[in-house]
Amino acid sequence: MNEDIVEKFNAVVHPEDTVWHLGDFAMDEKFVPLVLPRLMGHHKLISGNHDKCYSSHRKWELAMKRYLEYGFEEVLMDATVGPFRLCHVPYGSGRYSLLDSGSWLLCGHVHEQWKLKGKMINVGVDVWDMAPVSLETLMDIKNAEE
């Protein structure tokens, strides 16, 4: 599975691309330094509940330093990119339950439960043929729904 993901990732991502990983990069931290250097692009991580750098984990700040050493350019809990709010979990769950649900949200966490729900787009590889989804595709979805 991991080899399939790396292959599909590198088929659509170019070295100059910026890639936002929306959490749960690896279920086991030991895989991060083994896999991340093999992926094309510049990598930013929105921490997910299975990432050791997620703020609810003990010693998460030390883990954040390690994730930066592994090659992530940034490790954040949430961010905004263009018209999208980025976080690991969808509106109405966990630490993000109070976010403005009127904004478009890109998330992961829900695996294959859904791809689009209201103004939330699940960008997890589970629903995108195990590959990253482009900003262009996300904008097309957003624009079609408005």
C-alpha cells in the first residue's frame, strides 16, 4: 500500500509543488522519515490525531521539532489557503467544533465516509484513488457547489 501511495503521489506532484498533508501522515512516526523524502514537492503538515505532533499528545512540541527535521517545512494545527480553511477534522468534531462552518473546509480524518459534505471536502487519499487532489480540482468542486 505504501509503495502504491508513493508511486501515485509522485505521478501527480512536481518538485516545485507545495503539498499540504491534512493529518495522519503515518500511523507510526518511524515511517515519516522513511517515506517523506521519497515524495516530490514541498511539504506542509496540518497535524492529525495520529501524528505525534498533534497538540493532544504528550510531548507534542518535541515531536513537532522532529517532524520539521524529517522534512516538513511547516507543522501547524490549522491554516487558510485561498478560500479554504485547512484542518484535520471536519466541522463539528474535536478541537474544531467551534470554527466558522460558513467557510469552505478541507479536511481528512473521516477516511472514506464521504468526499463532499456541505462546504467540507475530504481530501484524504482514501477517496481520491490514493493520490493527492489538486487545488484546481478543489476550486472546481467549490465553484460548482456555489
